[in-house]
Amino acid sequence: MAEIRVFPLSCAVQNYSWGKVGLESEVAKLVASGDPLVQIQPDLPYAELWMGTHPRGDALIRDNRIPQKTLGQWIADNPACLGAKVKDAFQGHLPFLFKVLSVNTALSVQAHPNKELAAKLHAQFPEHYPDANHKPEMAIALTPFEGMCGFRPVEEIVSFLQNVPELRALIGEVAAEQLERSGSDDPRGVSAALRVCFTRLMKSEKKFFVDQLNLLVKRISQEVAEGKDTSGSNGELLLRLHSQYPGDIGCFTIYFLNLVRLEPGEAMFLGANEPHAYLHGDCVEVMACSDNTVRAGLTPKFIDVLTLCEMLNYTPAPSSSKILPAAQSQLDPHVYLYDPPVPDFTIMRIEIPASIKLYLISAMDSASILLVIQGTAVGTSTAAASEMSLRRGSVLFVSANESISLHLSSPEGMLLFRACCLL
């Protein structure tokens, strides 16, 4: 019997409290469709689906002819499956973790360290920073998706400082004026002033910032009741976050960070030291295989304000600059590539129209993980022991240099995402 190098996976679900509940969650819908035996609990949050080898959610192999139980064990025994370059560059490990996220309430205001800082934090505080790797990540919207990412252009922050007296009180007159005076001809001066303002906000005394937040919420609630426009104070988002995390300093970060709205198929890339927080919606996400997160608000978890304020990239930029465009493949018009400026991962969006009944998922010199979002097909491969039935929620591991023929059977065509490492 030929060696099996393409096989289906059963992937770990994380039930974090911020996730969408029951079948409102894209994660739950995919899991229920991919495995009809799974019972979805109507009142449980289904926040993340992990497709990869991370020790906190190593995927199970759904093929009883394979002796190894998990993908991590199988790759450890068959490292050539990664592809020669990937195997050498990443010491025999799958370099990425592929996920689906269903966000109902905001995730924490956070950033991920670069490799140098990750190594230092892991050595000093291994209980909070579990590994020494960096964690760049990329999110691609499945439904309309909202997040905060990177520092806003200075003129937007200055406008909030002038329209939101409670914010100005926390930052202080001296720091606020310094930012107002900083000119666009001096980017280092702007970054320095921004760092001072943001650090002053995040280090505010708890009683003081809770008082100011309560004043702000009261004022905006009154303005809303009177039918006034509260956009100058970012009122709608403030009230929403305050209802989710009352009394949390993270509510004020909306005045510093860009609000990024993605339509399905649009992506944002989050490099090292980029402040961000996902707010609402469903996305596929891919990241370097790390769990290092420095948090500072909108969370009940461990927060590390000092590290966060030290590490951040204080370069202001418009929200449009955070959107990573997809490039149509020159080899295959049905493939769109999201290729971020890091080597660890790339995602392909594969859209097969209903008119095509036979489609080849091409071989590449990297292991990949394939997720079906829409459509049905029978997959065949010389590296699979038998035919594989693919439907919404199916996840396949595809070894390097292996291809799959899809025999489509759905009237609506297919939509798939494929995570890989293109070195």
C-alpha cells in the first residue's frame, strides 16, 4: 500500500468567552457540517477552530490506517512532508497555525512581540509567554469583520483630544499639547509624542480612569438620548465596548487605534508590535506557531501594560494601509494569494465556479492545510488511501508535492482556503 500523505483532520475547538454562541458561530457551523456526529451546545461560545500542530490543540487524524493519532506526531515522524525548504527553515515543524475565529465581543487590546523580545519575555516570564517565537498574523474576513489595528493618523487622535475632555484629562495637558504641536515633517517627534500620550493613558490610576470613563459614558448616553451626533466622540463604539467591559481602560484605546472594517475576502496583516483588537465578525486567520500575546485592556487575563507600551510601533497610518490586497494567481485564475511580508505563512483563496466539475488542487513545495467553506466534492489523490468526501467544514492535510483532484458535485461551486508556507 502506498504511503498515505493526504488525509482529513478533526480540529480542536476553543470555547473562549468572547466567541459567538451556538450556531450563530461560523466555527460551530463549520464543525457541525464537517462532522454530523458533533452536537453543538446552543449556549456555549464557539470562538476558535485550530487547524495545525499547536500542543494546546493538535489536530486529530481522521484515517484509522495511520498509526499516529495527531498531526503533530505524524509530522515529527515524517518531516519530509513539510517540503525540503520548509523542513530546513523551521527545524522540522509546521511553521503556521491556521484558524477560524467567530468574534462576538471584543478581544483584548494586544500586540505580539518580535523574535528578539519573544525570547527575552519567554526567558523572564515563561508562565505568561509560553514560547520564544514571534507571532505575526493575518485575518481574512468570512463575514463583515471589525477590528482595531495600528495607530490612527495624528490629526484624528488630536481631534478626539479636543472633542473628548475625559480623554484629555487622563493624558494631561502637557502631553496632549506636545502631540498637537508635533509636525508631520518630524516623524520621530510624532512617534515620541504619541508614545507619551498612549503610555500616560494606559498607566492612568484605576480610580481616576474609571471616574473619567463613567463621566464619558454618561455624557454620550445623554447625547444619544437627545438624538445628537456622537461620532466626534466615537460614541457608538465606546458604548458598545463599555457594555462588554465596563470600567476597562481598553475602552479609551478607540481614540488612538484605527477602526478597520473588512468585507468578506478582505484581509488585514498584523506585524510584530502592532497594537490591535478584534471587535466583531468571523474570519480565517493564520499566524506563526506561537502563543505569545502582550495584553493591556478589554480582558480579564494577565495584562502587562509596561511591556506593551515599551514595545509598540508608534507609527501613525490610515486604516486603509492595514488592508492587505489579494493578488490573483498568474498560474490559476481561480486562486487569490494573500502573501504577507513574513516567510512563515501564505493563504490562498480558491474560488471554483459552478461551471467547473473537475478541478486540480496543485502540488507545491510546502505542506498545506485545506479548509472547505462552501460546496461539496469528492477528492482523489495518489497520496490518499481512498476517495475523500469534502463538504463545508472539511479540513485536509496535504503533504508537500502532492495534488488533489476535486470532482465537484455542488450547484454553487466551491470556496476553499489553503494555508501554506511559500519560501
